[in-house]
Amino acid sequence: MKSFLFALFLLYSILNLSAQQQNDSIAALYKKQNEVKLNAVMLLAGAFEASYERNLNEESSLGVSFFTPYDNENLDANINYYISPYYRIFFGKKYAAGFFVEGFAMLNSIDREYGVQDSGGFYTYEEESVTDFALGFGLGGKWVSKNGFVFELTGGIGRNLFQNDYDTTIVGKFGFNLGYRF
């Protein structure tokens, strides 16, 4: 009787271990920690925006985005670059996916045009590069496929903190990001 109970216990343990390994491998697909993404809308508009994101747990992540234009004629903006770290809180059922709220900071540089009046009363326009720091928030959604492909829609708005005497106090971020989780 003891050998029968021992054999039954051993069989149960093996089956339980096998089921646990299968569930762990499925869960591992969603619990990968790193993501790289490109903003497809900005690529079409004439700018390059890449992001790296690190998933901290199933509900939060940290990331950083880098933006720079490569075709100023098609991109109707005066921005030179921005570097934007962010923190996200997710409200979805999957690991670090679904609806999210984001808080971000942004170090940005823009070209500002201003008028200078000469001695004859005529205005000439000059351009200068202004660097500023902004804080803001955003909303979005993230979807992750079983093989690690990431699709993300995001938008956010912030305010520059230091150069408030110019017309560039409000900054924005938006994207249609495609990437990979590994």
C-alpha cells in the first residue's frame, strides 16, 4: 500500500511540474523586460523618434524617447531635438500592456524666430536656438503579441518651465509606435 501511495504521489508531482513549466513558458512571453520602439508617424513626417522601455513589473515601466528631425521641409515644426524620460502605470490584464497613464519630463531644443528693429525702424528677423525643460502627462494603449511584437498609441502634453516669455510654452508628444519586446 505504501508503494502504491508513493507511486501515486510521484505521478502527481511529475504531472504538476509539467503543467507548471508549460504555464511558466507562456507567462514568460509576456514578462520580458525590455522594449525598443520606433514612432511610425514621425518617420513618415520627416523625424526619427526611438524609445527604449524597461518593464518594472506587471503594472509599471520606465522609458526614454529620443526625437530628432531629418527632413525639416516636410515636418512643420521648429524643434531640433528632445530627450524625454517617462514613467507609465498600466491598467490592463496582460503584463505591462493595456491602457496606461504616463508622466514625462522633456529636455527640448527649438529654433525661435524673433524680430529686431534696426535704426531705420525696420524689423529684421533672427533665429536662435532655445533649450528648455518641460513636465507633462500622457495617455495611451499598448498591445503585445505572443511573439513579442509591440503596437502602441500614445499622446501627451506638457509645459516648458523656464522660457515662458516665448510662444513655445506647450509641448506635445504623440505616436503610433511599433517595436519588439525582448
